[in-house]
Amino acid sequence: MSGRAELLDTLRAQAARLGERPLLVTGEHSLSGTEFLALLVEKMRRYQGVGIGGGAVVGIQAWPPAEFLSDLFAAIGTGAVAVPLPRRLTAWGLERAEALLPLTHLVVAPGTGFGLGPVIAHVGDRVLSLNTARSGEGPRQAATAQITSGTTGRPRAALRTAAALLAEAAAYRDTLELGEGQVLGCSVPLHHAYGFGLCALAAPLAGVCVHHLSAERPRVLLRELAARGITLFPGVPPMLRVLASAATTAAGTDFLTAGMPLDARTADLVTGRLGARLGQVYGTTETGPICVRPPGPRAADGSVGPPLPGVEVLLAAPPVDALTAGGLTGAGLVTVRSPSLMSGYAHDSPPLTGHFATGDLARWSGGELVLAGRVSTCLNVAGIKVSPEEIEAVLLAFPAVSACLVSGMDDPLLGQRITALVTPATVDLTALAAFCRERLEPALLPHRITAVAALVTTETGKVLRDQPV
């Protein structure tokens, strides 16, 4: 059986098992397993009827969830490549996706005003347009092309087979024990690797209902988690800090974090103010999950856990020398071989063989990975290599700091000096500097700290490094 057929058969079986019970809920709208199956069958029929199949590349707006999931699996089922696109699609975002992997078709919600050419169908509550200027075929072996965030480098389109998607779903299912009795809450973007892998892929393939919730009003979200019986809520550190600060009672929900390093303060807020268990995912768009620590006590050394079964991690010699500062001592470059690994990048890359270098630095601690930063962000201060992430973890431990960004500025004597931005603008910088001196060795102390009202972030709250300091 092909990977696509196995993926579709698994989804159909889980949706049929649920029957009239909900597979996903958005606001007050619920879609049962039976209703989802009917929508999927209709979309596959319509898509095949307008010529979507092997060689087609279908961009799919990742909202609303019921339409996105049915579009995603319908496109994969026809043999096409599905490209998840942001919920808040912009002209710039569409142009970027087209530059990375030209689309043959585009599926969006009505009223967005976006299209690649003539509208050839209305399928469900969606508008399907055709790119008549597109020539050639897309990569037939890929089931999805997922666009990397580009927060520390240029975005690329990672090609992944149906077999890789199945492996990712199985890793989440087995590690987090997804199945009967679990109910997920989701406020993370579905087109990002974390939300896609867990909420758009693993949960439906395990027959687990996902409630798609807004995080804009933290107290309302906390009430929703309790009222809807959410057992697991995947978030990111900035979101979890806001939720914990808004909490007045303990939550009856387990939490999960990914997408950026988990700092000690966030972990303490979740376990303390929310009274909740916290788990952690480490992975990349290209690899899928590498380590998944189920909700429970945080490791004393801050490790993200051991590699998942079937995932091989090697720490290679990093392309920087003299890794001597703090947590960089003994660090190596994380390279991964995994059943959920991409087959390669679109366009300018040969097929991937062997291990994939993630760009992350880490060390081993008792068979578990402890992340130490990224090669691309590593600073050089008088010949000493410094991880900005290590300093950011200390800044975030200061109670008044909501977000921060550490970077380097050129210096004729030292090579680089460490600078930091913190939010909000009311942070007491004198107290913060003293806090840092108590916790950081001299080589890691910021030379300049500036308090600002806000920092530019991604949809998930990750601070963009490409902004003025």
C-alpha cells in the first residue's frame, strides 16, 4: 500500500470510528467524523474532476480548520502536493510561496481577493483558482511542501512524503498517548510545523477531537479549556506566560510547548500558577519532531528529552571554533536521520541523503539533548562564542521582562559586543543589569540593554531576529 493510501485509509477509519462524535470544533461549530468523511469525499471528487492530481501543487489557506483539513487530505489523496499557507494570507506571503515552489492551484476562503488566475470551482466553502501561467510539474513524490519560517535564515519549501507524515503522526500519537479520552485545544497556526504536525495531522489520524480556540483573551481561553474538557493544549512560551499570568485558579489541562527554547520562568509559571504539567517538543519543519517530552516534571538540566524511537541524532563538530562560553562548552551541531525527515528542498536542492544538519547546537546529558543555541545566531565576543539564547533565558527570568532579543553589534576591539532589547518599556534596567551580573559570567553580560514597548514577532510569538537593536 502506498503512503498516500495508508494515510487516507487511516483517516477514514478514525473518522468512521468517531461517527456522529466531533472530529473538530471551531467556536460553536462542530464537525463530526461522519460529516468530515462526506466533505472529504466530495472534495476529492471535485478536485479530480478539474484535473488536480499527480504533478499539481495546491496552495491551501489554513483556515477555517474544517475546510483546511479536508482540502489538505483531499489534495494528498489526488496525488498532488499540498502547500499549507497562513490563515492571514497576504500578497507578500503568496508571492513568497510562489517563489519557493510555483503553485498550479490555490484554495482560499471566499472574499480574500486572492487567486492565481481564473476561478474554476467552488468546493465547500472555498474558492479554487488555476494558475494558467504555470508550466511544468511539481515534485510527484512529495505529499506536502511546508514553508520554513525563515526566522534565522531564508525560507525554503521542505518536501515531505506521505510516509514521513505518517511517521510524524505516529510519533506524536505514541509519545503523547493520543487516542480515546484525549481532547486537544489548539491556538497555534495550522500552517506552522508544530500546529500542522500535531493538530492537523496527528490528532485526526488518531481520531482525537481538536477544539480550535482563540488566544486573544487569556481569561476567556482558560475558561474554555475547562468548559470544553481540554486534556492537552499545545502552545508556545510567550502564550503560556500570558495564560499563566491571567490564571486565578489551577487548570485541569496538560500543556505542551515548542517552537522556541523553554525558559525556566515559563516552566515555573505553568507548573506554579496554572498548577499544570508541561511537556516539550523539539523538532524542525524539515525533520518533524526529534524529541517529545510528555507533560510532567521539567528536567533539572533543561533537556528536551531523548530522541524519539527510530530517530538517530549525532552531534557533529560545529562550523564555529572555541565554543567556550557557558552552555556552549562541549556543544555539537545537531544532525538527524528520521523516518519523518523531508526528502529535500524544492528547486535548488538535490534529494537529501544521510543526516540533516538542523543548525542547532546541543550537548548530551544522560542520553537526553540539552539545547544550547543556534550556529547562525552565535556571537563572537573577543574570540569567545556566545549563545544569545542562553542570555535570553536569564533576561526572561527577570519578572518584569515579557520578551527579549539578544544580538551582537560590531566592535573594533572585541569583534562584537552583546546588546539586548527587552519589553515592556517600563522595565527597570538598573535592577535588570544587577540581576544579570548575579547569574551570568562576565563574557555573557550584555554591554547595552534597551527597554522598548514591543518587539516584532511571528504569529506564534517567536521574536524575529532580523530587527534593529
